[in-house]
Amino acid sequence: MSINNLKIENVRGLDRLIISSKILKNRPNILVAPNGFGKTSIATAFKCAADQTSIKLEDEERHDHDNNKKATIELELEENGSLSILSATEQARSNDIRKHFDIHVVSDLRKLKATTQWLPGGHGKPKAKMVIDPIVICKKVNRANSPYKISESRRTFGQHKKVLPNIEVSLFQSHDFVMRSPECWQYIDELIKTRKWNQIENVRNQLSNYSGSTDDGLLHIATAVNDLFDNLQEAKELLSIIEATTKLCGVEAFLSFWQMLTLARNSRDALNNHLEWLRYSEIKQSLKDGLNDLNTSWKTPSLKETKGNLVVVMPDPTHISNGQRDVLLLLSLLHIARYNLVKSRAILIVDEVFDYLDDANLTVAQYYISQLIEDYKRQGRSIYTIILTHLNPTFFRNYVFSNQNTIYLENGTAYDSIDAMKKLIGARSQDGYDEALKKNISKYLVHYYSGDYDFTESLKSISGMRSSWGKRGKFQGFLRDEFVKYSGNQPYDPLAICAVTRRSIEELAFGQISEQPDANDFFNTHKTSPKLDWAVQRGAAIPETHYLLRVIFDDGLHWNINRDNTIPIVAKLANPIIKKMIIEVVNKCMESE
């Protein structure tokens, strides 16, 4: 099951975005894009469609602030081998997505509060302080006792009454069933209508009136139970919830199912109130335990029932660490999501809430996300968790989910490397190629070399390679052509930009020490940083930006066959500051020649 071809139009900074990669259920889907790409616009689009019959967009959230540009969301849901197109627009009652999904967006609740400090003489000095208002988790639910008494169910059942399971234990004490209970009512309300209820009662009467043993009676109705669930869709759906959230199945599940329907017919409001209170209690206890686990400072958050709400009151942000504050926020916000997400399918958007956490707190944050996903899986539900971030998991060991699905939002299709370039870089780390050839590629092409060389014949051993690159000047010409495209905002080869950046930095360093007697030892020094250090020791002045750019070209020029090598590089090369640094370096190198 997956969400395919997600399309968003005319929201904030996005005029049109299509995400063609699959967003997978019950897995963390990490959507990576540089700052300024429009990640918050994605979150805004879904927030404006949550709990609405259409997209409700404020004027300031509309693309270009143009009222003629109407917002839309469209996605393709792939489920059980079939595809369906779901959409939401600003037109009334157009939101098909909410019919299939609950939607919830987790975003940062921190804000700055402006104050004025009055100085002697009546002069005001403006100040700003970060504050976090009390976080409302949900409405307070009052205690409601269970209307269920197994003795009453047994009294109306007949001679085989002892076979009835106690649903106070099997259902009402099941955390998973309680959390899914709101979903049950759409089926219960249909099944207690006279025509469908008579079909259910008919199966129950076959057992209660059976004159043989109880075991034989259970076998006697097994076929009728199966037929009932096959022919009544609402019964089948309710049974699937019971089986997914309890240890009940088959006839035993039917007997619990019958008791709950009987209770709903006689005491619907009392049953609903009790289930709501049980679910509220689960949320409240889970949040209380989580806050206690995070209680590591002298200023602690508090969980209160006040003004009809369950509320988390955060400590003054200035009295706790940034990491503790952000984890407390995330814990609270995820419990809001737990309470609000009641359908069998959900879309959860996490908008850069913990991009700046340290390693320990980021691990804790991922634990909370993982727990939520595991709850959904265990309950037989589907949640599409989308984490929006600017931190690339390929380069930073920040997201370490075992089954994460990473999607790069930067459009890398128009910026793919040519096969010859991929083969050239890949040959350096792959078995089967001559070691001398690998050294020549590294020394003469991937790194800068000032002398003459020609190894075109040996390059022919790499299938699909441009053997002409083995002759001095040919590869450099290719790199320059790609740099012109890159600096001119045209589609370019990202691996070529990595190569021309590295070669330019090394050429600028060598140019400063080329007259020294041992200058040629520069070419025998392996790796860029040691080369630069070697030049510095001989008087070269190397700008810090040349060291900083290493994080760009190093990864691009060391191929990893187990991951996408190109799109992550494009995401970095698209950053305007990085692009400016690269253009300055390469242009300076060209001017010095």
C-alpha cells in the first residue's frame, strides 16, 4: 500500500510540486529538500485540508497572494492491487482525501513574544522572548462507568451462556481495541438497524437454541458465522478491527461482537461515553509517563485538566535546554496526533520539528515516531508518516530508522550524470579493473595534475567510457562545459561539478607553491585535505571555503553502489550559498590560467 504521485499546487511558495516517489505505509518517509524549497508549503497544504470538506486557505498562504491561483492536492492511493485518485480543492465539498484519511500536521509551536523594557527618561527598549503557550492535547473526558455486565448478557443468551467471553476483559481492557474504538461506530450504527440486526440474531439463536453440547453448538454455527461476515460488509469491517486488536477470532469474535451490538442497542450513549473515557485515559497515562521519563531538570512540564481540556504546560524555554524543550514539544504534539487520528488510514506530517536536535535527543524523537508507527501496525491500521527535513540522511547520521524511506524533493531528473561519468567514478571502487588504471583515473582526472598524460588505451577497458578523457585536456574541456551550464542555471552533470570544484581548489593551491623544488610531491600526496595541508606548510594561503567545499565533492567522487549517488549531490549543489562558493572557486581558477 502506498501513496503515489502526490501533487500540490498554489500553496505558499509552491506553484506546482509533484512527488512521484512512493510514500510507504507504516514506515518513516523522510522527504529531504534544502531550505527554501517549500517543505513548509507541503505541511500547510495538508493542514488546510485536515478536518475540512475543502481546502481552507488564508490569503497569505496562497501562491503569489493571487486569489486566482486555487490550491489543490491530488494523490494516487495504491491499495490491494487497485489504484484510486483522491483530490482536494478549494471548491465546496471537494475533499475526497479526508474521506479515506485522517490528516494531522505536527509543527513547531514556539513563538517570540515582544515586550518593552522601560529605561530612565521614558525610553523604551524592545525585547523578544521565546514562549510556548499551554498545549491543548484534547478535550477533557469525564469518567464514565461501563454499562456492560456479563451476567445480563448470559441471562438472555440461553443454555450455552458460559461460552460468552467477558468483553470487559477481551475488548475494554485491550489498549489496541480502545484506541480503535471510535472507528467502530460507523459499523455498529448500521448493524443495529432492524434488518441487519435480525440476521445477526438469527445466528445467535442457532447457538442459544442448540440442544447438543456447547462444543458441538459452536461447530454448528461456524458456517453461519462465516456467511454472516461474508455477506454483511459492516460486520466484516467490525470483525477485522476486533481480530486485529484482540486475541479473538472466528466464533469467539462473533460472540464478543454480538454482545457489543446488544449493548449498543440498549445503552448506546453509555457505551460510547465509557469507550471515550477509556481512550482518553490511555492518552493521558501515556503522555504522563512520557513527561516523567523526560523529567531531567529542575523545571518540569506539568499535565493538567483545566478549563475543560487536557493541557501540557511547558517550562519557561529559558530554563531548559533547547534539546529538552524540542523533545517535550514533539512528545506532546504526537499525543495530539494519537488522539485525533481515529480512522484506519492516516497521513502524519512532521514539519522540521527536530532538525536541530543533538544526537541523543534526535534518537529519542525517532523513538517516539517509531512507537507511533508500531502502534498503527499492531492495531491493523495504516499511517503514512512524512518527515520534512533539510538534513540529508545520506551525509549526516541523523535519521537512523531501520526501514526509513528517503525521498529527495530536489528534482534530480534534469541533472543526472552521464553514464560515462558514473562509470569513471565507479571504476575507482569496483573490483575487476586494473589497479594502475584506477590510480591513473584518480591522479590525472579526479584530482588536479599539471603535467602531460595519455592513458586512452587503458580507459577503453571500461565499457561505455569516453576513452578520449585519458588524454590531457579532453576531460577538463568536458568539466568546463558542464560548469558553464551549472553557473548558467541549465541542466548539468552533478558529478562533473564535483570534479571541477576539487580540481580547481587543488590547482589554486599548487599554483602558489609550483616554483618550490619539491612542488611535484604535491601530486603524490593522496586526498585533497592532505594536499592542501602540504601546500599550507610551504606558504600557500588556502581559504577556509576550500576546506568547506570538500563535503560537497568528496562524497560525489566516491561512488556507493548501495544508494542513490546523484540526487543527494544535486540537493547540495542547488543551495545558493554553496553554488556561489563553487562558482567563485572555479572562476578564480580559470582567471589564473
